[in-house]
Amino acid sequence: MDHLPVDVRAALRFFAFYIANGTLDVDLLEGIDYRPQLMAFGSPLEQVFAIFTNVLQVDENGEVLNEGDAQYRAAQWVRSYCDPSYLVEPPFERWETELHGP
């Protein structure tokens, strides 16, 4: 595979748009302006993208199967980062939060 499938690229583009626009899972994050906290040092934003891409599932044709689930899990992390009293259910598994690469 030379490039990510179009469906995956679209999912990533929309995810980035929702984060930057402040509209990531508006029901879960209503009233929380998470953008300043995520952008302050970069690492929180890096974790959000790691969760989204770790949870995202793609079929053999390159079509995304669970974009909403991946966004929701990332939004749960954002909520817990901004609101320490928020309890993530189900708790994150190690593979969901793993950072890949050098």
C-alpha cells in the first residue's frame, strides 16, 4: 500500500477538523473548551491522535468501520484530561493509548 486509503485520510481530516473547531463529540464535551489545554505543549494532542488512530478499524478494502467509536474514545480521553472527575468507561486498555514511532 503506497498511501493510506481515501476513507482513512478522510476520517483523519474530519477528526483534526473537529478537534481544531472545538466540535469533537459535542455531547460529551459540551461546555469544555479543551483546545487551549491540548495545544499548550503538544503531548496531550499527540495522545488524542494516538487513541483515535489506535482505535480506528479499517477493512480489507481500506474503508473505515468505526470512525464514531474512535472519535468517542478520543473524546473520552479529552474529557478526562480536562475534567479529572470524569470516569472513562470502559477504562482505556493499554493498546488504545500506546504511542507508536521513534
